[in-house]
Amino acid sequence: MGYAGAVQAEQLHVLAAGSLTDAFNDLLRRFPAPRNDIATPEYGPSGLLREQIEAGAPADVLASADMDQARRLAADHPERSVINFTRNRLCALARKTVGLTAENMLDRLLDPAVRLATSTPGADPGGDYAWAMFARAEGLHPGAKAILEAKAQKLVGGGAKTPLLVAGKGAVEGVFLADRADVMLGYCSGSADVMRAVPDLVSVPVPSDLAGAPAYGMVLMNANPLTLRFAVFVMSEEGQAVLRARGFAPTAFVEQGAPPAELLIERAGMAPHMLSLEAVKAVKPMTQHAAIEHDDRAWTGPLLWDVLVASGAIDPAKAAEQVHLSVHVVGSDGWSAAFGLAELSPQFAGRPVRLATSEDGKPVAGTGLRLVVPDEKRGGRSVRDVVRIDIN
């Protein structure tokens, strides 16, 4: 018999899909409980984690990248609850030389010259979603399913069967760094981190006629107070805001599609900071004209530098550290832009890069924040729907 809900763990044991690593580290860090009450979380392919639990591994919560693993653990166990706590999107990470777009995606994937990689079906829901995409492709292009299944290389998500391709690098990063594929199907939430680590990649969301929105399921293995409190925290406004900041689509906001606008600022080695949209607006707002892709607008909002200082993540008196820190601004769709901190600092380049909250006198759509980088020939660094800033 698998791990029973009657077993009383002294600590909260959380197992979660690898795609949830950053989000659940944030959630557990913010969860209002003594640190000694929380065991070190374990991350990996959801199917393999489920098998570990069935074999007796201690677990209070499994957060899976699909609903199936959670439902399988809850079957015949009425004391176990299953919750759909967030959603993701499927993206295709590709080398720029592939020329991949949403419009030509199926044609490019079917091209014999384009090498395709996926996660491992059965062990990892990411692979299952890819195979479901292949099945949908059959309706658009007869024969596509067999072609895609035959050419897809299962390079990640299989545990010991798919070891890291490059030591010390992430699994998906290794696929490209080892030159094993030209396109990798995976979750949009993780695309930005891979693109920061591997140059010359693009991330293209898979069109809705090819892929649905992956639904993530959380199973509560028991009704212990700490287990229930953590589940409530994940579904709270604060918990759902953390998921959204990490690129997921929350399921528990009161107004669907209109979550509380918050900005997560995280510096390596420091506690994260969460700023509300109102707090950002209050940081020395100024108006400047800037043209993005030749479209000149009046943008109002604070300087990115001032927001970083106001959050406490940056000490303006420490000029020496400004020359070696980098700033990554991330949008809700995973698109990101990178800057050297010295590029923003008034003591060095002092570029007037702004977090705009209004455009021509009207509130910025989406999350309410738009990165505006003046005097650039292209608009690639003007990130829409800014939700997170990483400093390292």
C-alpha cells in the first residue's frame, strides 16, 4: 500500500513538478510557518514523484504539472483532496535560425531538417502535452502525428533515463548547449530563464489549435493542519500572485483575468520584495516621450532605477557593486530584457529607462506596467505586462 494519509509527519513535505521550482520556493519562503516546520522540497518529473509517493516516500502535498498524477493518488482515498491551482502554456523554444513563428509552427516542426526535442511522456506531463499536440496536429495535417512522434527526441524529464546533457546546466539549457535539437517543446513559464542562459533562442507560444492550456493539480495527502494551511496559502491572493509573477496563469482570483497588479523584485541572496501597482506609481513619477518601433507616445511612470532603490533591493550608496550586477525585467508572457545595473545607475550611464504606468494619459493595459527604453532602434527591450525583476 502507498503512503497513507494517517501517517503524521513532523514537517510539511512538499513534492512538486520541476517547472514549479522557482514558484514553490517563493511560496514556501513566504508561507507563514516556522522554517523548521518545512522540510526541504523535492522537485522533478510529476509522474516519477507520484511513483515515489506510491512507494512510500513521505509527502503531504504533490503539486503536479497535470491533473492526472494528483487524481491517481487520490483514487480510493476520500481523505485526499485534489485542487486545480494554476495553469501554464506550451511554448516552442527554438534557435532563431529556424525562423519559427506561430503561423508556420507546424510546417517548421514537420521539416525533416529541424531537430525536435520533448520531455518524456508518462514520466513527465510536459511530454504528455507534447504528444497531445502531435495528435491535434493530425487534424490539421494528415500524417503529422506519426511524423512528429517518430522524430521527437525524449531528452529530458525521464529521471535516470535522461541524465543532464551538460553538467551544471539546466536540463532544457543542455538540449541546446549540447546541440541536440533545434526546437524544444516545453512550458512558457520557464522560457525566459532558458533564453537568458542560451543565446539566440526565441520562445513562441503554441497556437490554441495545436495545444490547450496545461492544468496543474495539487493533491493533499492528508488533512493535517499544516497541509491544509499551505493549500489555503497557495490559493490565496498572495499565493496566486506569486504564481503569476513566475509566469503561470492563476485560477483563484476573484475577477478572472484581472489579478491584483503586483511586481516581484528578487535579488539573489536577499528576501524578495513585492510591490503593488500603487506603490510603483508613487515612486517619483515623470513623463517622457519615447518612440517604440517609430510610434511616439508620452509615457508616465518612475525610473526603473528608482523602483529598485525604493524596493530595498539596491543600495545607491554602494557604487562598487553596481558595475557587476545585472537586471532582468520579465513580462507575464515570459519575454524579458536584460540590463547592466550600471546602465541604470545615475552614478554611471544613468539611462532613463522607465516603468510606465500610463500611456498618453491612459493607464497601461494588462498588468499596468510597461518597460520603456528610450532611444533604441528596435523595441525588443520594451517589455509588456511586467511582473518580475531579477537582480544577480
